[in-house]
Amino acid sequence: MPRPLRVAALQPRTFEARDHVRAWEALLARIDQSIAGHALLVLPEASIPGWALLSREAAAALDLPSEDTWFAALADRCRRTGCAIAAGVVRRDDDGALRNELILFGPDGRELAHAGERTASGWFTRGRGPAVAEIEGVRIGLIVGRDLARRDLIRGLAGVHLLVAAAAPRDTGRLPTAEASVESDLLTARAALLGAWAIAGGKSGSEAGLVRFCGGAGIVDPSGQWSVRAPADQPGTASTEIDVDSAPGPALDFATLPAMDAAAASREPLRATVAAVAFDPHPSAVESMERLRALVNAAIAAGARFVVLPDLAGTDPRAVTATETLPFLQALTQDSGVTLFASLAERADGATYKTAYAIEGGEILATHRQSVLDRDEQTAGFSAGASPPVSIRTAFGAVGLMSGAEALALGAPAGTGVVVWCAGDAAAPVCGTARALAIEDGVAIVAAGSTSRSGGAFVIDATGRVLAGTPAGEAVLAMARLV
């Protein structure tokens, strides 16, 4: 039977450090306006004391109240309404060190769990990492800030029904205006990977002239799609009812992931104009090949010599196979000087694999059988390859070759500065997954997915910045120069 749970994410306006008293009063007022009728209320990252970018010196100069004062006010509201509150808090150690944390207060006001950002930053010292709590049989995972990009930490949250993140979506001004924030993309990818609902608070405004927040507080469904979001340019509240039992659980079996070599500190750069293709195979193989020919030729005409196609096999072992497609792809590379990548269904020894191919000068340069399968791929009857992703040598340098579900939970092959991902219709949003891989491993990603809402083609640099991307629903190219 459905198990409904009404949840809300708050999006207050920002204040400067000197206005921390007003920030606290405004936050309490917004909580009081929003809490009725909810089982869980989520406040944004660093909502207490109301200003995120604190140094030890800045914090010491402020006349901040004790944590007991803040926590008592939140606990009292929990007890009076029966609503749990998850609050992003900047905590101060006895030695003045600051920690970026997320604290969950239960419906009775008790502190149930707290998570701390384990990935140290310039402002905050290393915290304890994610945490898991339970309220009336609902398992809740708590995660803070840049820990969303840590695949090892995400794996530890397998089995939660709801992921609560203290990671306020922000835009530092470096990003293209049409690009979603890193935090938003990471949240959608992690929700889909865990097969769980996810929720994060947001902020409206900027702080200290250093960070501009994107708003966007909201709730993500277990497929990685936004269920409801607050507006980007003003304070607000995102509220909805979720069915916690509709969460299917992790898309991958984390216990069976292949071991990989530790990432090398030195990564070989790749300098080339690259293109990734968003594409869905047509029922007609002839039509598919002609459309792919047009897209690849368009990329070549625009100067690309490094083109990534998606996983063309999908979840049908009888679909686009290597036997019928490889000669066509080899011919495309024969005289064009392009290096081409694609993932196809390969039948061998009584099994069917999803195999990624690197093709150059009309020859197959390298192959890699996909080593991680999601639920749908397993159900379809595909077999997993025995080896994790590896580095291969192309005319443009070394690249890591990944296919399908591998990029959801595995790291970049050691020594490579660029990862090619033939994503197809992956089990988690392609953009957020690729950005997580780029941020954690410091590699550029050239990812080619389907044309679905979760797909698209993207070129992402080693900081997680989107250099080029395609809109949902269109079979088009994403092109950029990697330097």
C-alpha cells in the first residue's frame, strides 16, 4: 500500500554576516509559516547562522548565540507540530574550526543524526560524512555539500527511502546562464542511482559578492526528475506529498562492482575539438545509420575529429549489434581522420554483452565490455564484462572508455585526463552523473546519451563545468574544444 509523506524544502532570502540576527528571525518566521501539515521540513545548507561563507576570524568577530539557543528553537517547533526538521548548520569547534553539517531533529524534538561535509574546503574543516536515520520506518540519508560528488559516500546510503541534502544550488558566475547548478544536477543523479526520493533546501540572493544562489529548493523523484521546485529568483517553499514505498532502491548492485586501480595523480591531457551525439536508434537500422552518418559528418565539417556516440543497444539484446553496425562505423572513419566511439550489442560464446568500441582509420582500436549493468539491462539478458574500464591510446592521446551504467558508480581509469562515456539511456541523469565523475576524479567527460529527459550529450571539463550540452528530445551534437 502507498505510504504518503508530506515534505517541504525551504528557500529563504540571503543575509550578510552582520545581519545574522535578522537572518535567524526571518528563518524562524518562514518555518512557522510552512511547517503545518508536513512530516518533514528541510532547511538549506548553512541556514544557521544564516551565512555560509565564514572563516574562523569572521565567525569569532560575530556575537553569535550558542548552538543550544538555535537547536532549542527548532526542537520546540518539532514537538509542537510533530514535524521533523533537517537543518543545515555551520558548527564551531572549541578551537574555532568550522564544520558544514546537517542535523535531523525528529518529530519529538530529539536530535536523531547529523552529517558533516567530509570533503574539506577553504572554509570548513573535514566532517564525519553522511549519516542515516529512521523515522517511523522511513530510512533517511543525510549528506552535505560536495560529498554529493563522492561515489564512495553515496554507495554507503544504499537502501534509504529519502535522501536529504544540505547543498544549496549556486552559480558562481562562471557558468553559462542556461546551465543548471552543479548541486541540482548532482542531486538528481544521486536520487536515480539510489532509487530514492531526494530533497534539498535553497537560497535566494547572494552572499558577500562571492556566491549567487540559484534558488531551486525542491523534491526529486526516484527516477531523477524534479517533482516540485521553488522559483529561482525569490524566496519560496517547495511542498509535495511523496509515496516513500515507490522508491525502487539502487539501480546497481553495489556489492558486485568491479575493483579499479587507484586514480593516478598525473593525468594525460587531451587537446582536440570533441563532439558527443544525443541519439535514439530507430526501428529501421538503415534509417538509424543514415541519421548517424549525417550527425558524424556534421561534426567533422565543424572541425571535430573525436566523436562519441551513445550506447546504441539500449535494453534490447537484438537491437543494434556489432555484426551489422561495425562495418558502417569503420567506413565513417576510413578517410575522415575521425576517432569514433560507440557501444553496441556483442554476441559471443553464448552471451550478449554491451561492448564499447574505439574506431580509428577504419580499424577497431580497442574494445571494452561493459562491466556494470543496471536492473533493466540485467532483466533484458545482457551479461557483464569481466574487466573494469581501462585507458586506451588514440591519435589524440589516452582516454578512459566507459559504457552505460559504469559511469554511475565507477571511477575514471588511472592516468587519463578525458573519459569517453557511451551513456545511452542510463539509469541516472547523464549530465549530473558526468559532472560528479568530473569533479571527483578531475577529468573531462565527453558523454553521449539518449534524447530522453535524463539523457542528452555533454562535454564537461575537469571542474564539472558544462562546456556544451544538448536539450532534451533532440538528436543533435554537443561540441567543444578541450585544451
